[in-house]
Amino acid sequence: MAKLVLSMNGSVLGNYFLEKERFSFGRKPTCDIQINDQGVSKEHAVILTVGNDQILEDLGSTNGTLVNGEKVQRHILQNGDVIEVGRYKLRYVNAKAMPDMDFDKTLMIPAFDRTKLKQEGADKDEADTQGIATAVANARNVKTIFPLGAVRGISGDNTGQEIELSRSITAFGKPDNSAIITRRPVGYFITHVAGKKHPVVNGKAIGDDPFPLDNLDQIEVGPDKLQFYLK
Amino acid sequence: MKLKNALTIASATDAGLVRNFNEDSVAANEDLGLVVLADGMGGYKAGDVASGMATMIIGNELKEHLGKGVDKSNGVDLETELLRTAITRANQAIYHAAHNKTQFQGMGTTVVATLFRDNVVTIAHAGDSRLYRLRGGQFDQLTVDHSLLQEQVQLGLISSEDARVSHNRNLVTRALGVTQTIAVDVRQERAQVGDIYLLCSDGLNDMVDDADIELAMRSIRENIPLLVRQLVMMANDNGGHDNISVAAIKVEKPFPLRAGFFSRWFGAHV
């Protein structure tokens, strides 16, 4: 169960469990947390619970709502977030709400009641049906402690040029004779893609499996010669 | 033109690095031009039963009906009907199994299926398994997830950028075997030579950014088996939190139903 820890100037004033689908705070007595502070609006903000998400939403307050020091309109709460309204702080505690470790088993739930959520101020038309990016934040770039690699063209198409291998895959050669260099957490690998001739590393043709590259390896893809190095 | 010669199909499925079991199933039938991918859930190993039933039943249903050489005059949406019916049957069978055997209680599965026939690809899905397409320079997601996360974005509760930090990625709003009836999204697209279609379970797109999926499809157009292996590897390199399944289909040649006969799509568009 998620909770909010209310504090001011470092002293804890109370703990509140987010048991309601719509949990509000503001100056009004009807709010779930009443905060008597001139810097807080009557109905300052709400926290909506949708599935496993708890979404903080500012209700157009005069002085705004901060999360971890930044002004937000809507924000999916993460464990440890600190919400600031006026002089008060609300720390969000929910061990399950971690940005990168949210891989519970898949569950089926019914589509939720749109009419109810519409009233909560959702403002977008549901006809908007675009795909969304769900990859976890740490999947965006290859997490690697490995130094950045590059190749320099020795002969052929890329002679004299440096090509940085910063993306997860870099392709070389022509459609009928090609290879890729992949950037992985453990290092760089070259893999044969197409063509009768496999890439050659230090004079030796590689097989079908990804082949690990070492600093200063000489690579041949078709007629092109390249040197691999770590920066 | 035999479908087998017009399409290159490859698939891979992997338990990932965290889960003990692989509850995904992938099945491809080159003669039918059918690829089905399912991501099972629920119970001790029962997810595997559900996804396996889905791929098997859908394959068998289509084999039976397409094999009869159904007359096209039944209507242009023959494939749509067949695929929808096959998925409906699979839903019923899984639902009954889940309700009649305690060890299967609560099982269900997503499904995404593609049927390549007469220069057209028919796409059906329920749940959050996806279909992407690379066509020339254009990369698109052709399915819209049936998930709480997708609904949250569509309702404007969160922005699509915020989807990455949502905790609802595991909540699907449609799945086979959970309710007596199932709403299946089906659409048709004209296939073009050079198109690459990619079916995947969320173990791929939750771990590998769309931009990297696109990059892999662009870089490895000429080797479809390598493409699927590479994507599974990338998902595992990024953590492999879930089962990972990938199937890719490349259209190498046109595949009209009757050679020498103007296909309906050619006729309709020229």
C-alpha cells in the first residue's frame, strides 16, 4: 500500500495511505489531506490510482505543485518522490513503484470505466490511437561500461573516415555483402549478415556467430578494409 | 507462385534472463503464409498451455479452411473472417480448459497473427503483443496494444513519454481464454515486395527501444533469421526481464493467388 509522509521543515506531521481512487489535498476541509497554508490552493492537487499507477495531477493551483524540485502538471509517482505544495512536503512511499523493476507477471484487467475518468479531467480524445513506447528507461541505450569504439576506413568506401560505434548496431558493406558491428554490454562484436564471403578479422574469416572484437583488430567486409579501436 | 518462395519467415523465442519458464509460443506455417505469436499468462506453467493452445488451434483452423480452396466470391474479406473465427475458437477452447481444470485456472494469452495471401496481409491481435512493419524508409507499429497503459495515454491521463515510467505495463485489457467472448482487431494491408513484418511479445518492446528495433530491421534486412536472433539478444543484453518472442516475415516476391491473373488488389488500385 502506497503512502504519503507529510512534513514541514523536516518534522513529520503525519502518514496517509492512498486507499482511494481519487485522493486530494488542499486547503479545503473536504480534502483528504487538509493543508492550512497560504501558499496552498483550496483544491490543490489530486492523486489518481489507475491500475498500478498513481498519477499526481495539479488542479490548476495558484502556486503550482513540485515533484523533486520541478513543477509538474501530471506525473506518475515513483517510490521516493517528494511532492512540494506551499511550505509542505509529501514523500511518496511505494516499494512497488520503481521505474526499472516493474515486471510483474502479466494480468488481465477489464478496460476501465471511461466515463468516470473523463470526469477526472482527462482531456484527450480517445480516437487518438497511436502506438506508445513502453521500453523501460534503461533500455534506451545499451548500458555499457565499455569504452566507446570506432572504426577507421583503411581502404574502400570509408577510407580515412572515422565511424563512431555509438549505436547498438552499425551496418557495413553492401546488401549483397554485409556485416554488422553490435555494441553490447560486454563489448563489440562483428556478425556476418549477407553474402558468400564472411567478414575477415586479422586475416581470418569469421563464422556465422557474432565474433568479439579487440582493440586494433583489422576487419575486412567485402572489398572494404577497416580498423577497429577503442576510444 | 508458391508462398514459400515469396516469403522468408524466421522466428525465435527465449525465456529471458529472469523467468524460469517460457510461456510464449510462436508458430509459422510457410505453406499457409501464417505466423502466430502468443504470450501466455496465469497459473503455474498454465500460461504456456494457453499460448500453445492459441497458436495450435489458430493454425489448425486456418489449415482446414484455407486448404479447402474457398472461393473468393464469398467476399473480399474472406481472410478477415477466417482469422477472426479461428481466434474466437481458440478463445473458447482456452476459456473452457481454464474453467474445467483447476491447474489451468486463470490462464490466458495474448495473440498477434499475420496471414499472407493474395498480396495482402491480414493482421489480427488481442492483448499487447505487437506487429511492426518496415517498408522502405518507413517504420510503423501496425497494432495498438490492448493494455491499460495504452488506454491511459489515449485518455490523456499520462503522456506517451511518461509511458516508460508507468507501472502498468503488465496489465492487458484483452486476452484469450479469460472471457467467453473476445473482441479481435483485424485489419488488412496490401503487402509490398521488400516489406519486413515483425511480430513480438512485450518481452522485446519493453526491453528494446522502438528506435533500436527499427535500427535492427534496417541493418539486417538481408538476413531474417539473424534479425530475430539479434533482437532476442538485444532484449537479453538490456536485462531480459520477460520471455522474448520475435517472428519476422520478409516479402521477397509478389504472391498473387492465381499466377497470370490480375489480383484483386492490383485491379482495385490501378
